[in-house]
Amino acid sequence: MSKEQFKLVPAKPYPALILEGESKKTLIVADLHIGWEVSLAEEGVHIPSQTPKLLGKLLTIIEDNKPDSLLILGDVKHAVAKIEMEEWRDVPNFFEEVLRKVGDVKVILGNHDGNLEPLLPEGVDVVSPRGLILGDVGLFHGHTWPRPEMMGCRILVIGHVHPVVTFRDPTGFRITRQVWVRAECDGRSLTRLLLKRIGAKLGKEPPKLLENLRKTRPEVTHIVIMPSFNEFLGGQAVNRRRIGREDKFREFIGPVLRSGSVNLESAEVYLLDGTFLGTIKQLRTLF
Ligand SMILES: [Mn+2]
């Protein structure tokens, strides 16, 4: 089955992506983390809700690009399992405003989206963390493996990492900027690992599902890591040495990037305005 080729266009200078099919335009944003400021209040730092700013930015992008649908690539809210007081108010308001401008709104669940569903107004569709396929592009949050059918996609798009680069200038000041990362991916190796994992889960008698999956031709050539839509969040410096290998960051990278099938060394890094900065390997020298 050949899939329609979709075009990926970053909505410069925003951390947002436009996915263009022949008849459909989808706006994609990742990692909103609504309510992150509430977690600071627990530390004694009180900041007014930043959600109106996030909403304003999103509405501007919608106004500029007129998408048919909006897809949120996980981590709508910040509190992982529970619902904070502010989230009871901010999350439903946010979506009600967005629904006035875009009729079709979907959320792929991320690792911070425990108990998100009671907060979503009618009209917002919830998609499993295993992701969604649009044309030849597979989209999922990134903290868990995607559905196996995605191995037949050309490009995978994930969030979760909150990628940034950090430079040190000669005086010792640190500069941190959000970035896009585009990495080559060995589709065959990734598919093999994914099937092995499913096989291990299913035990000795792999049902027809697995048989069909074995026939899926691995097509993945690239993976795109989206910057977080909430620019106040901390991020993972992709140019730090040994990214993902230190224990405390392993979780933050997710199984696909950890799989060894993604060539992070030669991955291309771009600023939000589209400026090409270099490969991760080159940028490591500046960390
Ligand atoms: Mn996440």
C-alpha cells in the first residue's frame, strides 16, 4: 500500500509544524504543559497563569495558516497523574477557545496526560500514545513505542524531548535556544526491534497480527523531534555529551531514540526561525 506523501513545513518562527496533504492541512504542536507554573508554586514561586499566552500564540498561528485540523502531540498538561486546581479551569478554557477556530482537534496522549480526558470539552478527540498516521507521516509523543503500522511511514514526528542547544561563549555565559532536530533513522533496524518487543509480549504463539506486521515493509528514513510549544519549559540539551545515556535522562529520551536505530550524531539542528546550526556532533564542541 503506498501512502500519500505529506509535506512537513515548520510554521516559522513558532515551535509548530504544518503537515500538508493533498486536501488537508494539519497544524501540529507538542508539549504544552499547561499548568507548569503551578508546580513552581509548590516551591514558593508564584507566577500568574501563562495559559493565556500559550493560547494567544496558538490562535495567531491558526489565524496565519488556516489549518483544517489541530493535532497536539502529547503533554497537554503538566501535572503527571493528578489534576491541579488551575488545570480544572485552564485546560477546558483553552480547548473551548481553540475549538471556535478549528473544528477538528485531536490530542495524542503523552506521559503527562494522566486524567486528561475529564478536562477535555466535547469535540476534542483523544488518540492513544501509540500515535496516529497521516499520509506517510507517523506521529506520536515519544515516551513509548508507537503502533507497529507506523514502521511503514516515511517520517516519524515526536515531541517529549523538548530539544534545545546550549552554547558556552568565551566569557562563560550560557546561551540556550529551542531547536528542531531531524535525524536519519534505520527503518529496518527499528522495525526489527519493535517486532521483537511485541513478539516477546505475545509469547510463543504469535497471532496473525504479528504475521501481518512481519510483512510491513520498513519505510522510515527520518525522525523529526519537535520543540516544545511552551517555551518556558526546561529542555534537553541535544548537544550535551552522551545524550540519553545517563540514567536520569534515559526516560526523557524515549525508547525510539534509545533504540540505536536513530543516528543522533549526524542529526541536523535548526533554530525556530529555520537557521541551520549544524549537526549534533558539531554542536557538541560548543557545549
Ligand atoms: Mn513528555
